[in-house]
Amino acid sequence: MYSLNPDLPVPLYRQLVEQIISALESGTIKNNEKLPTEYELVNQYGISRNTVRKAFDTLEFNGYIKRLPGKGTYAVEKKIRNLSKKKILVFTGSINQFDTVQDPWNWNLKRESLNGIYQKASEYSLGIEICNFFNCDRDIVSTVIGYIFFSIPDEETTGILNFKGLPYCVLLSSPHVRADIRSVICTDSALETYLAIIQLISKGKKNIAFVGPLFNALDKKISGYTQALVDRNIRFDSALTFNSAAGSMEEGFAAGVKLLESGVRINAIFCATDTRAFGVIRSVLEKGLRIPEDIAVMGYDDIEECVNQSPALTTVRVPRLKKGIAAVQKVIDWHQAGAQYLPEITTLRGEIIFRGSV
């Protein structure tokens, strides 16, 4: 298969490297095809095992082959080879030790999407570098194939990326974004809230309160809430809404107390985050009311602590892991297609996870 000449000035290991690369590029060696073992090449070509090992080390370092312990050495797919030693920059806004202590809930939400990003990137031998902010001079380099943002980048950043045709993706909770943002992976929080309220109504809950942001242009849950009431001919009552901007457990508790002391009849409370719902549950129980018999409580996010509540929290599960995976794939597809790629907004659906609070 290979022709090695010890009389050439090129080292034998390098000759073997070049011939294997040539076979990979020509298709003589197929994608994911198993290569001969080190011992087989030693016996076939009368070269030392160190020569074969050095060739394989070089090929693996450059992304042409992969060694699987106990299984053998395999050719790496061309589309993956072309991405080896490249990386994607991920702009989280901020994830550091301070975040994990001061805002553990937000950290957990980001962490799941990050796990999806790392998982998908590893399939292509892509590196991931976490950054806090975009810097044009620093970040537009040949080793970077694209960019993922956890929050909406400013217009200057998107202007640069769009002008240069550089692949990027923004992770959001709503498909409603600025017109200049061309590539988005999102959930539809308005639709998911709408379906959650419809479920509560189907269970006989018609006096449903809403705890969450009422005036945030990026958080559309309140529109889903109001539309569900309209579609089921239930009158919207502003007294059943509590504007909660911070999203903390303490704010949820304060919201629950205020709603329960308002004198307005309530038999269900929908919260725009699970952390708000945790506070609401505490306020309901401290009033001596039963969940869900007297008041049902539903959250949004499905963070790990939901199952530890008493009762366990019914909530909307957001596909954060899938969002991370889809973002990496979108950047790779764009990078490989180049100018032919048409960026788009991709919406992933969440699901209601029923537990004891409804």
C-alpha cells in the first residue's frame, strides 16, 4: 500500500505520514476506516515500531486519525479533519466563581447549554474558548471558525460579523430579535407559557396569577399568558399579575404574599422561572394553604432543585442541552457552506413536566 524509501532524505516516519494523508484525501482510505496496527505496518514494511508510532502521533496530532483504546486506529472523517485544531468562541456574558456563588440558578442554566456546546464540539475535535466580551482585533483570527453568544450582541458586533460573513449563533428564549441578528437558536417562551396556562385551565384552574417580568421586551411569557386567557374566554385581571424583574426566590415569596393578601381569588400561580416558584410555594404553605388542592403552582426552566421542593414543582422544561448542541452545529454548517449558507432562526420546543404542585 505504501512505498517507503530509506535512501530518500525524508525521514521514514514522514514518508509514511504523507502517504497516509494522500490516501485519506484521495478516498483510498475511507472515512472511519480502520488502519493497520503498528505491528502490521512494522512487519509489512520492515520499519521500526518507533517509526510507525511517530507517524501515528503526527497524524493524530493533526486530526487525521483517532486512536480508540482496545479497538484500534481509525481514519477521521474529512469534515472533522478540516476542523481539527480550530475553535469556537463562546461569549457567556460572565461565568466565573462569583457567578456560581452569587447566582447559582443562572449558572446552572448556562452550564447545561455549555455542556451541549462541549459535547457537540468534541465530535469535531473543535476547541471551545469562553470569553466575556467580543473584541474584533483579538477574536477574528484564522483559528476561529465562529462565535456563540448567550445574550444579544450589540449592533456593532453583529454589523462586523454580518459584513465579514463570519458564522455566529445567539442563544435566546424568544424568536423576536433585532433584524440584524441573522442566526438564532431559541425557545418560544410565549408559546410554552401559553400551553402551560391552557393546561392549568384544563384542570379547572381559571383564576391564574402570573409572577414574572411584565415589561421586558425580551421575555414574552406575559403575552403567552394573556393570549391563553383570551382564547379560553377568561377576563384578564391586572390584579392577578405581579411584576417580578429580578427572578429571585425572595421576590417570588414577596409576590406570593402580596397576591394572597390582595383579596383576589386565586387557584393557580404561574411563575416565569422556577426560582420565583420556589418562593411562591413557601408563601402559599406559610398561609396554611394546600398545594395543589387550594393553589396550583407552575414554574419555568426545570432546574435540578425542582424535584427537591415539597411538593415537587411542575414546570416547563427548556431544552438547554439541545440549544448548545444545535448552536455548534449551526456554526459548523455555516463555516463549511460559506457564502451559500442561509442563516435562520431555529426554534426548539420545551415540554411541561408534571409533578406534585399541579
